[in-house]
Amino acid sequence: MLLGLVTEETAPAEAEGWYTRVVATRPQNLGARLGLARARVRRGDREAAIAEYYAVLAIAPDNADAYRALGDLYRDQGNEPAARAHYEMAVRFQPGMADAIARAQGAGRSAAAPAGFDAR
């Protein structure tokens, strides 16, 4: 895992290899799965990154970081409705995620909080 973190920014393909090894032996390791998704984004394989973020959500359906990252990926693809929906979920599970709110607003929302957001 540490080798993946060390190489993630400078050598994403190498980081992907390290994270893949961890996931192969510990498929429930959220840190490795999130790192693997980030490495895939850096490598330009956005579809594989999206699949990996959904694998994170299958393990931890309340993972705000995965929702925020998916929102970013969908926004970059021009899929504003999907981006908004994922940003809203990120905020639902981590209300203090101000950057996700800003991204949701940037994805076409002008309200102070995402539609349907209830901090209860």
C-alpha cells in the first residue's frame, strides 16, 4: 500500500500495480481500492476508475470520497445530472464537504445546498 501511495502521482501505472496486488489479497481494503481508482484516473482510464469507485461503494455505501470522485468524473464527461446526484450523496454522508457543494453548484445548481439535502 505504501508503495502505491509513494508512486501514485509520479508513476500511476506502477501505483496501479501495487494497489492491484493489495486488492487481490484484501478485496475489502478501502484504501487500496480508492488508491487504485485514483491511479486509474491519473493514467486516463476513467471507465476503470468509475468501476473501482463503485466497488468502493459496494463495500462502504456511505463513502463520501467515492461519491465526490464519481461526481468529478461524471462532470468531466459532461453528464451533469449524474455529477449532481453523486455530489448530493457525498454531501449527504459528509455534510461538511464544502468543496462537494461548490462542485454541485458548478454542475448547474444555484441553491446553497443540493436539492433534497437534509442535514438531519
